Amino acid sequence: MALLEIKNVVKRFGDYTAVNNVSLAVEAGEFFTLLGPSGCGKTTLLRMLAGFEQPDAGQILLDGQDMSHVQPEKRPVHTVFQSYALFPHMTVRDNIAFPLKMANWEKSKIATQVEELLADVRLSQFGDRYPHEMSGGQRQRVAIARALVDRPRLLLLDEPLSALDAKLREEMQLELISLQKEVGITFVYVTHDQGEALALSHRIAVMSNGQVEQMDAPETLYSKPKNRFVADFLGQCNVLEGTITSLNGDSMQINLKGCGEVRCLSVPGAQVGQTGWLALRPEKVRLDKQLQAVAEEAHFRGRVHDCLYLGDVTLYVVEIGEGIFVETMLANSIPGVAKFFDDNDCVEIAWRFDAGSFLTE
Ligand SMILES: Nc1ncnc2c1ncn2[C@@H]1O[C@H](COP(=O)(O)OP(=O)(O)OP(=O)(O)O)[C@@H](O)[C@H]1O
Ligand SMILES: [Mg+2]
């Protein structure tokens, strides 16, 4: 049985539906992420798990028990928010001990437990400091330690790293991964940052407009998006319109608008004449002055329309038909060279027939 089960949950504010019939299950020990653009209902769903909001319909079960009449403080669930809500007049140690004192734990047991949590978040040296004497990342680690100190079944994290700068955020992401492994507590994590979701999660639910669009492991979401919203939201993606012209078992031919015929992987229910979009990640597209034609590959000539230097890689936008652009990237592997091609250079691109996925919605 899953640790957390959300069944057909609906939440309305007036006549606006913020969460629209969401169902999902989270296994014990999982790092599960709700990912989606601003306003799609992530925080609202999390607040219902914590018990701060009541669903208008549907059920939330924890360990098989219906939570609808369980008060927030009685749920084995804690929440870490974006802003570290620490008590400013208490030391780090007292901040972490606070929930245990409230629960009337024995003094010696509190001390042992707090030291263990300090070690878990790598702050053993900082127990006597006050919050204002610590960096943002350290304060957020204290908030996480405090939320974990009485070993909840479920930890909810609502954009806990979004107030940190990029470098610190990356460090904290690595720490969160190892912390979650160490403590073995189930995390439900909310973010609108797709990179963060891909890096941290065992599974991700991509949300839009209060609904779950797709729920899968990061690599499946990235390589096999179900629809254009998911393809587009999870990183750079070329989306090329096309019509199916023939079906040949596992693969099919499509006529890409303005470019011509290419082969791609077939999709369930595909029919000749059906229109859709080939979703193709830029890193799956080869680019060179000239490319040897290979049987498994689609192959086009084009012109560089734009280049975008990104440091580690440069993104090239290649026009392969009138008004039809394909983005591709090359690693900047030669020291001091920022790009291999310039605007208007004649180039060739190619991709394997199984590199993209054909989307019908
Ligand atoms: N208490 C409320 N009263 C009225 N509308 C609300 C309330 N809380 C949330 N909403 C609306 O519900 C929708 C979902 O809000 P929610 O906070 O869940 O989004 P989110 O996905 O967490 O967005 P963000 O990434 O910006 O935090 C939004 O349109 C929001 O304006
Ligand atoms: Mg939110």
C-alpha cells in the first residue's frame, strides 16, 4: 500500500477551481515532486496534505487512514516553506528542540535527538548560533532539521530553495538528496523549477491548471513527454508540426510541415492522415558543416539563423525550411572557442528516427 494516496481531490476558491480532480499515490521513502508553472495549484495541494485547507471533494489517505477529520497538528506531516520560519531569539539547538519540548519529551532524549539532527544537516558546529548569524542556506537546513526532528511520516517542502542564489541552491540540492536517503522519510517537494525537479526526484507529477498532466520518473518525463505542455515545460524542446503518411510497425513516416518526410517511432493509436508534433530535444540533433547520411537518421540542410552562447554549450537555431527552425547545441570543447558556426553559415543537421516522440495533443 502506498504511504500517501490522493483520490480525486478538488479544491475551489469561489468559482475558481485551483485543484481539479487530482489523483496520485506516493510510496514510502519516495522523493516525489509536484512541478508546474506559477498558479497551477501546487501549494494548494500541499496545504490540503498538511491539513491547512480542506478538499471540496475527494480523499487524502495516509497509511490507509482518511485524513479529512484529522487536525494539522495531529497529522504525522510537517511542512518546510520558502522562508525559513525560525524563532529569531532562540539558538539553532533550541529551534530544533522546540517541537520536542512542546510534545513533553524527556530532556536527555531531546538532547540526543537534536544532536543527531544537527549532524544529519551538517550543522553540528552551529548549535549555539542564532538564526541571524547564519547564511540563508544554513538557516533553511535548520528549518528542515526542525521539521524532521520528531520523525514525521511525510515531509512537505514548498519551494524551500527558491530564496537562495543559484550556486547555493545547487549545493543544497545535493544535500537534500543525501539527507532524504539518510533519514528515509518520504518527501513531497514543490517547485516550478524543472531542473531542480529533474535533479532531485524519484518521480514527478507535472501540473497545469490544477490538473496532473503526466506523472513519471524524470528520465521518462524528459524523453517521453505525453503532450506539448510537458515537452515544453521540461527544458528546451523543438516541436515540429507533421502529418502521418504511413505506418510500418514500430516506426512510421511523417511529413514535417515545410521540410519533408522523416521516419519516427510509432505511437499507440496512430493513423495515416493524423496531424501532430514531433518533439525533439536539441541535444539529440547533430550539427556539422557536412554530415554523412545514415539510414536511421533524418537529414536536412539549413542555415544558422541564431547562436546563443551559454558557457558550457552554444545553442544554434538552424532554419531547415522556410520559417521552420530547429534548435541544436554543441559543447564548447575547444578552449577559447565560443562557437563553431556563425549566423547564415550553411550547415547540416541530423537526428536518429528514435530520437524524438510524436505527440498528438
Ligand atoms: N486562499 C485563496 N483564495 C483564492 N484563491 C486562491 C487562494 N489560494 C490560492 N488561490 C488561487 O489558486 C490558484 C493556485 O494557487 P497556488 O498557490 O496553489 O499555486 P502554485 O502552483 O503554488 O503557484 P506558485 O508557483 O506561484 O507558488 C491560483 O490561481 C491562486 O490565485
Ligand atoms: Mg506555491
